[in-house]
Amino acid sequence: MGYGARKDVELLKDEVSTVLSQVGLHLSESKTKICHIEEGFDFLGWHIQRRRQRGRDGKMAVYAYPSKKALLSVMTKVRSITRREKHRTLADLLRTLNPVLRGWCNYFYHGVSSNTFNYLDHFSWWRVVRWLRKRHLGLNWGTLHRRYLPAWEITDGKVEMFRPQKVSIIRYRYRGSKIPTPWTSKFGSPAVSLA
């Protein structure tokens, strides 16, 4: 049997369906998608796709990016939080906004997310600046900048805005046998206890 043909994958899907039905589970037709890895697919907020590596003479690698749906979801939350009527002070706004941005970035900082974080940072920063300008209609840009945007960081003295662009990306690497486990002895063979 050849590998990679669509009919092979469909046979495998039927086989998996049979195995799952024996334990009372079933594959959801709406969520099960057969596609080539180079097309890419979305899974748990990630877009997983095989692409050419930059500067590696055509070598291919599989990358995981935050999906567009996940990005739109967090942008909708930021848009909702930064509505003018929801908060009385900048500190209240930042206390509500920061956990949303921090949580989203903590979920996605293991993938190829740097450009997405920069985009989200730019979007969030301008949403808060627009909130400030609408909140303080009588202030000119210079006063607003001096009071709330020192060094272009949004702060209220005590609370500072979380900046997604400053989150460092930490990619997972294969560690294999370097992962310590309690089941191996110091000689490398599995420890056996007969007690």
C-alpha cells in the first residue's frame, strides 16, 4: 500500500472510526478534515503547516502559528474591553486588559508568533490610545502624551499596559534522552523494583 494517497487516508479514517465506536466515541464529521500538511490546518488555536525554511536551501519544516480565528477572537475581546463606557479610569481598563493579553501570549509563545504578537501589540496600543483621547476630549496630544504615555508606554503611574511585542518566543526543541525520569537508573537501563 502506498503512502500519502487520499484513499489511504480515508481508509485509515474509517479504521479509526471503527476503533472509536467500540469505546463509545465517534469522529465529528464537521471537525474532521483531510488535507495535505502543505495546505495547513487549524487545531486548538494553532495553524499548522509545512513550509520552506528561510535560508536553508529548500529544506522543509513544519511550523505552528497562531490561527487567524484565534487572533480575531482576542482582537474582539480587546475591542470589547476598550469601549469607552466600560471603565472609569485608565488603571481599571489596564487591570481588565492585561490578563487577556498576557494569557493569550502565554498560550502562543511556543510557536512562530513574533509577527502576530507585534500586530496584536500595535492594535491594542492604538485601541487604548483612542480610549484615552475620547475619555479626555479637552487634552491636546502633548499633554496626553506627557501624562499617560511617557516613553510611549501606556501607564497610570501604578499600572502599566502589558506589551505582547516584548514577550520572548521560546521554541520547543527535541530533548529526547535528556529529559530526566524516575524510571531509569544511573546506568541507563530501566530500574526494576521487586518489593
